[in-house]
Amino acid sequence: MMNEKIRILVVDDDESIRRYISKLLTQNGYDVRTASNGKDAVNELRTGQDVSLAILDILMPEMDGLETLNEIRKIQGDLPVLMLSALGQTNIIVKAMKAGATDYLVKPFEEEELELAITKSLEKKKLLNEISHLKKQLRVDELKGEFIYNSAKMQRVKDLVEQVADTDVSVLIEGESGTGKELVARALHYGSTFRDKPFVKVNCAALPHDLLESELFGYERGAFTGAYKSKAGKFELANNGTIFLDEIGEMDLGIQSKLLQVLQEGTFSRLGGKQDVKVYVRVIAATNRDLRKAVEEGSFREDIYYRLNVVNITIPPLYERKEDITYLFEYFLDAYNDKYGKNIQVDKESLYPLCHAYLWPGNVRELKNQVKRLVILGDVGDLIAYLRNGGTSTGMEKPGRGETKVETLEIETDDKEVIPLKLASKEAVIKAERIMILRALRGTNWNKKRAAQLLKISYKALLYKIKECGIEK
């Protein structure tokens, strides 16, 4: 197998060994560089040579293998280093491995031993690179409670999280959609004694009433048509851990009664079940609604509100903490550049004032998605147009917070074409419905249940209309 891109640096003061190893590696397709002492090897790396692996003798004059290894680690901390030792140098080998050597070979060695050691060292480096890459992906896409902020308001949120994290009290997180309520919930979980236990998220607005109840509490076999076997609910799966009830304000009153029993007694029964299930779960809830108002209107139980609201954490919208905007922008830009192997740069003087002037109705989620789009498309002009046009890159104006806008409905036909009025009417209706449905979906962050409520139609009717209008997220 050819290894055209793999360059190996061989460092040994014995010329015969250097020649022997160099010949073996060259025959196997490696690109080989040699050095007769540690200083030359270090200088080779300092000049920026792209070396994939170093083979380093332990006993050398002036600068021995251990000293050379330490210097290499200062220049290239993740470079695989294969140490060569003679018999009886066990203590030195142990020191070398502790200092960061990847592997070692005892002289004299067979050709197969050398090839195997090289393969293992390079595979280990590849695996570490993959792990590092995955960690970076996790950091940008699934933060486990790390706060990225630069404002005093978010510092206060972080301080409160740290105060209550290592307790089992219920927490209610309030804030607009996209502000980072789930991030705060994860910070509470990973900062507590539950950190090694399950963290289970349930979006209460994503499922109709009947499905949500079975999702939360599970069901027994035969509880309803299609229940061919028993299934544990989310509360059981979260036992001894944390359950995060997102959009708790959308929960039906019937399910709220069952939730109250869990909050009070730590017990519930599955659908169709005859025995109580006991769990120990920390409950964290989040909402973008005003739950106090919901309590006054009778759509949310007061007793549940006070049981959930032991500690209240309110996350301010992004436009109220402008110090975080460019800080988050740079964080996401670096993270997505790294994730997608790009090097997108922006003119801060022209772009950042636009970022600060824009209201970011979708908050951090919107900012994150726009930076991701920027990195993938590489079109800074598209982002500038988006910000200047109030949240769309098509040049169409978009209403700001609290504003309304009259939209003109146009039917695209040939100037000379005449179509039946019924067909024209149907087309106009579909287009008008599509505009309203999209507005409702975007306004609720694609929460179909809430969108249906805004449109004053049933959930099933909305699903049918979405399909009829050809709407895709």
C-alpha cells in the first residue's frame, strides 16, 4: 500500500540504523526524512515540515531521546512518536511513555514489528483526531450546559444556575423561543448529582393530547388499539435523573392532573395500568408563554405552577443583551468553520453594526442558523441582505416585533391567459392559506399545535393544509 502523504522523521545517531529504517520505510511507500541528533530533528519540525510520525532513538549524545521528545511536544503536541530502545532500558521507556511517547520498539526488531508499530501509532492519531472533531461538533450542536455569553444579564442567569444546580428542586425556565432554555436545563442537569443519570427531554407542544400522555407515562399491553406490548414512558426512562418538559404551557389540563401526582408523590400509573409506578425524578420545565396569565385564564393549573416554579430562571431575549451578539457570532463562526473545513471571514466593521441593529426575533437559534448558512454557502452578501431586509434575503420587507404588514397576493398567469373563476379562486385561497400557515409556523418556531391554535383550526386540519400547500420546513 502506498503512503504518499505520510512523512516519517527518523532520528538516530547510528547511521547504519538510520539507513536501514529509511530503506524499509521508503520501500513501503513512506516519505522519509532523517536526522542524526535531537537538535536537527527539533529544527526540522520548527521549520514547519509536515511530519506524520517521528521515530526517535532514546540514547543519543548531547540531546537524548527524552529531551528531544519534550521539545517535540512543545512544537507539535499531537505528533505520534515511536521510541527506539535497547534491552535493559525499561525505566527510561516508562519515562518516555509518561512524557507522551505513542509506542516503543526494542532493538533489534523485525521489519514486521516496525510496520505494525507505525500502523498502530498512525491509527491512534487518526482516532484521536476523529474524537476531537466529534467533540467540536458536539460543542456547537449539543452543548451540555456551557454558557457562551458576554453580558451582565446572562452572567446573572449563570450565577443562578450554579446556585441551584446541585439540588433536586423543580425549576421553571421562561424566555422567548430560541433564547436557550434547553441549554439552561442541561446546565442544571450536568451541574447536579444527576449528571451521570438520564436527561430526558419531552416537547409538550409537539404531540397531541393522547400521544403526549402515553409518551410521558407509558402504557400497558392492550391499553388501546395497537398497544401490542407494554412501553415505559419518559418519566420511567428519566428515573433517578432529570426530565425536561419543554413548552409546558401547551400541556392539556387532563395530563396536568396526572403530572401533579408525580410532582406531589413521585408516582403515576401507565395507561391501562392497575399498579402505581414510583420514580425519583427532578423536573425542569420551560415555556415561552406567560404561565401566570395562563393560570388566570384557567388553561394552566395553579397548583402545578407553584410546584414547578420553586426557582424561576428568566432568559432575556437576544435584543436585550446586545453584548452577546458578536460574541456568539464569532463563537459559531469559528465552530462551523472548523466543523465544515471552511475559513469564512467577515468584515466586522460593516457586518457587526447590522447584527446589532437587527432585532433577532428568533434569538440565539436564529443567529446560530444564519452563521451556519453563511459558512456553508460562503456568501456574506446574503447575510447582509438578510439583516438589512429585516430577516429575509429575498429583498422583501419583514415586519419587526409588534408590527404588521399588508401582503399583496399575486396569481402568476400569462397576461393573455384566462382561467375559470373557480380555479382562480382556489389558487388564490391556497396561496393566501400558505402565507398565513407559514407565518403561524414561523411565529411559533414550527410548533404545529400552537400554530393550529393561532389559525383556529384543528391539528389534523393543519397537517392536511401543510401537505396541500406543499409547505416544507
